[in-house]
Amino acid sequence: MRWLITGAGGMLGRDLQRVLAESGETDVVAATRADLDITDPVEVRDAVAGADIVLNTAAWTNVDGAETDEENATAANGHAVRLLAHVAGKRLVHISTDYVFDGTATTPVPEDTPHAPINAYGRGKAVGEQAVLDTGGYVVRTAWLYGAHGPNFVRTMLTLAATRDTLDVVDDQEGPPTWSYALAQQLVALSRAAISGDAAPGAYHGTAAGSTTWFGLARAVFEQAGLDPDRIRPATSDRFPRPARRPAYSVLSHARWSGTGVAPLPHWRALLAEAMPLFLP
């Protein structure tokens, strides 16, 4: 089976390559941004032609930058995904985000909840999602992703710990910290279930079980690193104004994994404990 990974140079793309190699897959095309322009119809058609599964991790990820350049953000996260969807169809597994929702829920958000983005990034991602759903592909929404490759919250907290006595961290946003390597394992399992017919097309939620706030996650990171968690102090979002509004609640339901043969991800604390050695000397 031939696998095509788009955005292969990013955090999740690199973890997907590792998972596929560990599982014995040898026919893997890992396309970075330099290898494949997903906004180019000819390049997309040529790249997708021989693939059995297309794992799309390519995206515009600058959430705040999208506020001032929504056209280009939507070109990458919306229109380019529409192009991939029309070429790949049911072979496409597309990575999306909790930002397609407004964050006003108080219980885990079901997979079939209508889009209600509150920022430019979310609007562009919703355009891409809808195209994938309309063409019979698979959408996997994730949130609060961290991993071994690239910048992320866990690494930032440990870096700041070396230079600051205390850290003020937001305590009024709730979500599920999710290790990118565990998500990569789940995506590969879903892809195989899709090929075998065990997983129906549509939206799935690829996030860890449980939830916390950024403050709670920062304390957990310090605890795992052997640092004093009381160095972390709670703060409200208005202390850190940013161009793009963030959803206050990003906890997602995992109901659709039932019957697919693919397990939902474990609790976020278990994943963090497993991942922490990647961040420590």
C-alpha cells in the first residue's frame, strides 16, 4: 500500500513517518512544502495518482497571522484542501482542528456539531473540512498538540523554566493536551480501517481523553520534569491579548471511534508521562 503524507516536514508529519516505518510500511511518500505545492492542481494530481491513502497534515498554522491575511490562510487551509479532496476522495485523511467550533460548549463537542468558527483560521479550516466531508473523505480534528518536533507548549514551558522564577499561564481555556506521536498512531490505524471498510467516512476527533487548562498542563509539565509546580501561577486570557480569539472550551467527543476497531486516545496525563523523556536531557 502506498502512503502519501503532505506537510511531512512538520511535527505530525514527521511522527507519521516514524509510525509507518515502525509498522513496517516501506512505500511512503513524505512530501514537504518544497516537494509538493498543494495549491497547484497539476502537482496535486500527480502526487495523489498512485497513493492508496493521503494523510494531509499540510496547513497554515499561524492562527494570529490569519487575522491579517485571511485570503492566504484560507487558500492553504480551505481551497487547497478542496483540491486535494476532489482528487483523492475517500482516500483522503485530513487533519483539522477544534477551531472550527466556537468554544461555548460545556460538555465534549460531538463530531456532527455544525461549524461555528470565531476567527479567520477557523473559518479557513471549516472550508477545507466541508470539502473533505462532501467528497467522502475523513476529517480528524485535533487540539492542543505537542510533540518532539517543532515549537509547542511543553517545550516552551521547559525553556522558560530555565530563565524565570515564576510563570503566569492562562487558566480560563480548557482543552485536551494531545501528543502528536499518539495521534499519528491513531491516524495510521484509522487509515487501515478505512481501507478495510471498518471505518465509515466523516469526522472523527483525535484528541486525548480528559481535559485541563493551560495552567494545569504547565503544572503537570513541571511535575514531570521534577520542577516545583507552584512556580506556575494562574492568569486570565485578558492578560495576554492576541489578534485571534481562542475557543474557551476545546474538549471533543470521541463517540465515533466505537465500532471502527480503532481505540480513542488515552488520558492526557498518561500521554504526557510517556512523551516527557523526549523533552528532557
